[in-house]
Amino acid sequence: MARQDSRDSEVIRIVAAELAQPVPSAVGDLAQEIRRRHGEALLACLFYGSCLRDWTVEGRVVDFYAIARDHRGFHGNPVSAVLNAILPPNVYYLETLHEGQVLRAKYAVISLAQLRRDTSARCFLPTLWGRLAQPCALAYARDRAVEEAVARALAAAAETLLRRTLPLMPPRFTAREIWLRGFAESYRTELRAERGGRAALLYEAGARRYDRLARTLLGASSPPEDAEPGEAVLLRHQGGRLERHKAGLGWWGRRVLGRSLHVLRLAKAAYTFTGGLDYVLWKIETHSGVRAEPTAWQRRHPLIAAPKLAWQLYRRGAFR
């Protein structure tokens, strides 16, 4: 028990240090705009994604998770609150000025309770634990208690992803191999627009961080100081064929359920924010090169049009 407590504390320290890193002033301004919109119902703004990985926001859409105290207070609209409770997250879009430049962001809304639950091993789908196993920074947090709660949830996300991936691995493998497999399996549970190689890009952007987490959570010995990331952390496990088969069935089930829910989330995202349908199609084109031009009717009725458009894009190879 003492060893497990020590391991958990180390993982939380790694995550807490990432969360505490200063964010660009533009990101801080966007977080404050989200706070202005939602007031005391907002507990934290979690900055993540490609803008965090390369520390560039100019000409980009910045990604946040907005952590809400409760959905009714955050949204005001009871229908939006119910939708966010039963099929999280709701996604909103905003623009604001920063030093004469237009900043753009989208923020996915989840409650603190959903964050805790959906990053833990209790949650079947990797919608949160697959994403939030990646580095994040806190652009805003109401108080120290919220900071600690977020750090614990993100530490749980990393452990959940690795534990769910571990039975799929051979008896000997590297930290790089398990993270790449975990990210790849997570992406396969959604209708992803990203091209192949995305998992490798994620790992390479923070290889030493991922190695440290794998070593801590899976009990590998420390590599030499001058070792290269990834290959230096050699891991082992003794899972049998039955364990591997059960894990494979679990990931198959996640793909079936996750892709079905992803279609519904795409439809909801197109409905939630102004210009949402055009934004979703622009995002898909950016990643896949497949362009779709919605009709005037589809723009007026995005919720109805989105599932058909998603199917058409899928058939044209926009999703993997």
C-alpha cells in the first residue's frame, strides 16, 4: 500500500507541475473571456491540444475544457444542461480581441464530477482518459482545491490509459510502444479526421514525460541519464492469452459504442455554437484534405444535416 501511495503521489506531482506552468497571455485572455461568460459556475479552464504542444496560438483555434460547478448554472438553458449531463461535452466557440488580434477558441464543457468519473477506470470509453493522459495546463482555477482535484483526475487518466492498453502488449515492450498503442486504440473509438502517425507525434512532443509516467505507473527501473527517450524504458508484463483476448474485446466494444456516440456529438457540436457546421467542416478539411460545402438549408438546420454530412465525409475518406 505504501508503494502504491508513493507511486500515485509521484504521478500527481508530474501532472501538477504541468498544470502549474505559465500559459501565453493570449490563452489567459481567452480563459478570462470564458470566465466572463459563465461567472461563478466556472471552476477551471484546462488548456490542452496542439496549441499547447507547440506553444502557438496565432491563427489557430485554442482548445479548452471548461470545468463547471454544475450544468444548470453554467448553461442557463435547461435543455443544454440536460444534453451536457447525458452526452458530454457540450462545445462552444468564442472570439475575442488580444492586442489588436482576433483570438479563437472552442471549449468543451464538463462538470467536475464528470471529470473525476470519466478519467477513472470506472469509465468504459476513452473520451476523457484518452485525451487527458496528454499534457495540460491550467489557464484558470478558482482555488487550490480545484487545482488538486484536476491534478488527481489527470493522473488517473494516464493510469487508466496505460492499464487498459497493457494487456495488448507483448511480454517485453518500451514506453514508446505502449503509449503509441494506447493513443492509436483511443483514436479508433472515434471518427477521427487526423491522418496516420498522429500517435507518434503526440509521443514525440513529450517523450521524456511519457517515459517517466510509464516507468512510475508500470514499475520499470530508471534508465541512464544520457539514454534516449522511449527505447530506454523497457517494460514487462505477464498477462496471458485470456487477459489479452478480454482486453481486445473491450477495445472492440469501445470502437462500436464510441463511434456511434461520436456521430451524436458531431451533430450536437454543429448545433451548439454559431457557425458550428462550417467550423466542423473546416476542421475536417484541415486534417484530411476532404472538403464539403454545406447547402444553405444545411446551415439553417445543422443538427438535422450533420449525420448525413458525417456519413458522406466518411465514405470519401475524411475519417479514419
